[in-house]
Amino acid sequence: MHVSFSFDESEGFVTSVDGKNQIRIKNSLSDNRKNFAPTELLLLGIGGCTSDDVLSILRKMKQDVKEYSCEIEAEREGEIPKTLKTAVINYNFKGDLDPEKVRKAINLSLSKYCSVSIIVKRGGAKVTYSFTINGKQHDINQVPHSPE
């Protein structure tokens, strides 16, 4: 894996990732508000990583996911370094799904497979989640411990 970025006074950091679309990253020198902040990219990384895991696991469990979305609310520490303090992931499903299988898939993702969320937890953030199936809310759950 190789990524690089360069500084552009008006654009901020401009990335290069093996010929993929560029991502522009906000920084304090250019402060281009249209760009992503590094911590926002981290949250997108968590969402993408865990979503891929959860949907793959549910497919293997023969669960019928018709629609899916994921939202993450996060809070940062007040003092430098302003690391993530909390992250609450809300998974939203529509389809014919067993809530216990959904819970198992999410727990497997967040405690075993999703390296991004595991790194964030190891950094001290409290990661919790909730999920809805066809509009029915399920309790907020603490993520099980990851193997160290």
C-alpha cells in the first residue's frame, strides 16, 4: 500500500493513491472548508471497513439485506492531541433479518475484522453501536474487546 500527498496553497493536501481518484485534505494553512479533515476521513474509514465486514458476514449467514446505511457520531477530546473520545456507529437495515445475527455480525466486525475501528479503540476511544431493522431501534451496545 502506498499513498502520497502534496501541498497546494489553495487546495490543501492533494492525494495520490495508485491512480485512484484524488482526495483533498483540509489543513490549517489552506483551510479549504470543502475538503475533508483527517479525522473525518478516519470516521469514513471506520464506516467503510465495518460496513463491508457486516454486509459480507450477513450474506454468509443468508440474511436478506434489502437496504443498508451507516452513520457515525463522534466526539473528540478537548485538548491536544484531540483524539477521538467516543464513536457511536448506527447501522440501518431494511430486509428480512434476525436481530441476533445482525448483532453477531457487528460484534465480529468491530472486535475481530475491522482494523480501523480496532486501532481507534486501542487509541482509547469508546466505541459503541446501535442498529435498526425496518425502523425498529435496538439497544446501544458496547463493542466486545479485541484480541491484542
